Amino acid sequence: MEEGLQTKENKIMTRMKKIGSSVFADVMEMSNVMHYEMKPVNFSKPLVGRARTVDLPPGDNLFLHHAIYQAEPGEVLIVDGKGFTGAAYLGELMAGAAEALHIQGIVIDGFVRDHRELRDSAIQIYAKGFVPSGPSKEGPGSLDNVISCAGTVVFPGDYVVGDEDGVVIIPRQKVEEILQKAEQKLQYETNRLQIIKEFVKEADQKNKKSLQPDWLEAKIKKFTH
């Protein structure tokens, strides 16, 4: 990646790391949000990166192995495992290899195993659950194609944000527009929290209107008049 593009990319990532998945979900009107079952195995900090997409047949992880050795440092593997629950797509050994190669995270629409070991690893793993059974390694599969992961369409190069609430995908073509809206929403929430804190400190808390959000009264009037 050219130096100018790299600098721009770093700035985008820095801005994204300050914003939670719920704020992005709000400004995208709940689109591009993965299924609620997609949760972090070992959350320690927000997951932010560019998506490298992997498509797998149910219960087979051949192309996930391939993807680990094709991915660039800092990328996030987004894996369509079709929600299969009969076998784990990833365990301690694969996660260890991915971590050694500086892959930022792996998000799998399916199950993983070696929970205790994954919980203590540095690479961030998101999955729908755990099962001890191992997968086949026969294929087919694909890398770097458009996929659907946990109900969300993901293009190669899209942006990924994951935290304790779940995972959202930010389309790469709209990243600046969505990021600006998310920053405005975050500022609104910061201001609201300050208003709430000031209300709590006040000796006289009878004036509830000073606490309620500005938009509430207008919306309620539609149903009370």
C-alpha cells in the first residue's frame, strides 16, 4: 500500500477504535450487524480492521487454513461457515498460527473449540459457540469473494468493528460518510451523559424536562394529541 494511502488508512482505523459497535449500528439503521449469537471468545479490546473474506462448506475448514497463510498482518478474517454446529472450524493450533502471523482477528459464522486456550490468546476470535468435534479438510471453499456471514453481506476490504456487543461491517465505499455520522452520534451521547451527570449532582431534581432528550416530546405528541 502506498504511503499516502497507508496514512489515510491508519487515520480511519484510529477514528474507528474510539467508537463502539452500537454507535455504528445506530447510524447504519441496524443494517450490517451480525447475528446476536456472534460473540467474542476472548474480548480484551475492540477489534478493528479490514476484512479478508473466506467461504467454507459446512463442517470443512480447508480454505480457512489457506486464508491464514494468505492474509496480511492486521487483517481480519471473516468466515462464512454457514452456521454449522456439528464441528469446530478453528482451535488452538490455527489460532496460534494466525496470531504468529499478526492477523488481527477471526470472525466465524460457526463453532470453535479449545475454549480455555483461545480465551488466553491475543488474537481476537468471534464465534457462535463451542463444540469439541473437529472439521474435515477436503474443501471446496474460496477466498476473497463476497460472502454472507451471520446474516451480513461482507465484501473483501470492508471494515470490521467488533466488541462485547457484537460485530458490525462498514462498507468500504461508504466508510467516510458512516464514520462522520458515527462521530456525531458519539458526541451526542457524550453530551447526554454529561447532562445526566449534572442532573444527578443538582440539589433539586424535580425538573425532569431538563433531563429528557430534546426529540422526545415532539415524537410523543403524535400519540397524545
